Amino acid sequence: MPFRKTIFWLHLISGCVAGAIVLVMSVTGVLLTYERQMIDWFDRGQLAAAKPGGQPMPLEALLAAQAAPPTTVTLRPEAGAPVLLAYGREGTVYVDPYTGATLGRGHAGIRKFFQSMTSWHRWLGQEGSGRQMARAITGACNLAFLFLVVSGLYIWMPRRWSPASVRAITLFNGKATGKARDFNWHNVIGFWSLVPLFFVVASGVVMSYPWANALVYKMTGHDVPALGGGPPREGRPSTPSFEGIDRLVEVAKQQDPSWRILTLRPAGPRRAPLSITLDRAERGRPDLRTTVSLDRASAAVVKVERFSDQNAGRQLRTWLRWIHTGEAGGVLGQTLAGAVSLGAVFLVYTGIALSLRRFAAWIRRRKRETRPVDEAAPVS
């Protein structure tokens, strides 16, 4: 079998086997495109206006006044910007920084929707022990999808280059119908989606397999960071103390005065350092993030970790996380990632349609080949 034909059949079989799962991941990928912006938009309608006046309330007092300790606290430097308190799956609360009063709650419905879409995207909607098998399936299908993207580049190349052959794979033919239309759509969408789709799918493979993750580090000449280890940590105190947290936050701010978003997890082991993250941009820009670890008792800086302090392997691995969602390129990057995910939906549809047409044609040929020869008609 010629090499090109072998690649074609491997491409076709991989697409048929992984098509349904790739379709699920692509559809959910489209729906997750503007997750952060949609949550912010829905939350905006839930909030009462905070009226700036005087000095903000000490964070220690604000947190102590809450009915339950939040898992995450998010601050912004703008005057009147509400303090965001996250309680895991239980929801989020926006608090007036001056009075400690609740301004509103995060929109539960939109968060539940995106949590569901994320669950389907990663684990096919499975919970508990079922996630391990589902993750193995999505990982294998994502790897097959990467092969489809790479092999598609080879298959799409015309046997003979000419203006007509280039137009056939780069421009839509509005007059085509049936098989010709499916073939045209499959080639054109695949051609224009190729480069961004490769990065979206390849980054997904890195997040799915330890060997792919290790390959990222090996490519840059670094070892994979060890996970875990060290002495066991103290258990979380039943009644967490927020004493001195304002001083810790002020010390952290000095490490990056240009911060726009400050995030911390206030409750934790009493002797463990408090980790505070300072971002100079929204999600997706790890190069603009600084993480500061501080001693809770003395407020001394234990460690400052900037993106530039990391080795090339870790930097590349961190970027791949945000390349997968497109957030590394801001709204434009998100839009591009969402567009190629939508393109992948049509690639699955047209690929399956072409395969079914090929199978139906093969059945018809087989019937013609096995049809018995009619007896010769008698001579009149």
C-alpha cells in the first residue's frame, strides 16, 4: 500500500474511532471560550454599588465578620472595588471593602453551567472514580486528534500544485453539494485551522499524559519538578485566625506595586507560610504573575517567585496551560481558540459524513460484484 494511502486510512480510522469524543471536547471547548467574561458579566448584574468613603475596612476584621472562612480572597486596587470571597463549590460573595456588608452573590447558575461544561470537557461528565477512566478516554482521543491534525496536513497537500488545486483546499465552494461540499468544507476548515488547532490539541496532550509533560521539560534540558515529598503538613485549624493578615498583604504588595489582582488563601496551617499571588493582568499571562510566601508570625518574606525565576521547562509548561484556552493571547486568543474549536466540530461532522459516504459506496460495489449473472434469455 502506498505511503499516502496508508496515512489516509490511518487518518480515516482514527477519526471514526475518536470522532464522538473529539466532538464532545470541541463543543464544550466552544462553550467555554469566554468563561471568565461571561461570569463577570452575569455577576455584574448581581452587585449593589459600593460607595467609596474613607479608609477600607481592615481585611482581618472583614474576614472575621463572615459567617464562614472563605477558601480564597481576591482584591483589586481600584477604589470601591468589592472584595471577592470564594467558598469553593458553595459559591462566591462580593463584600463592600468599607463596611463589610454583602453587595451580592456570584451568579450560581452560570458557574454551575461552566462547571458542567468543564466536567464534560475533561471527564465526559463523570464523577468520583469514573473520572479516571473518562480521563484516559479523553486523553487517548486527544492524542488521536493530534495525529489527525498532523496527518491532515500531509493528506491535504495536492499531488500537483496549481491555482485550481490550491483554491480547492483554501476557499469555500458555495456551489458544491453532497460529497463535494463535505470534502471542500473538510479541507478548507482544516487548512485555516491547522496552526492554532495544533497548539490547542498539543497542549491538551501535554496536560493529559505524564510522558508528554516530561517531554516539555526534556526539550528544554530540565528535569520534571518532583511532586509531594517533605514532612507531612499540619491539619487545618478548626477556627482559622486572620490575625496580622493586613500586614502580610501590605508586605506582599511591595514586591510588585503594579499589581491589578491580589489572591490569597487565608485559612491554613498556623505555621505554614501564607502564599499571596499578585497579577498585573487578568488570567492567561503567567509572565506577569508574582507569588510571595510570607511567615505568618513575623511577616518576613520567605520566598518570592517570579516567572523569570523559573527555568525554561516550567515556563513553557505554564504557557501551554493558557495556550490551550487561548487566554495567553487575551480576548483575541480566546476568540481564535473558540473559532478553531468550532472548526473542529465541522471537521468531525464532514469527516464522519465522508466516511459514511465511502462506506455506502463500498456496500453498493460489493452488491454489484456478488450479484448473480442472469441466465441468457431464450432465442425466439
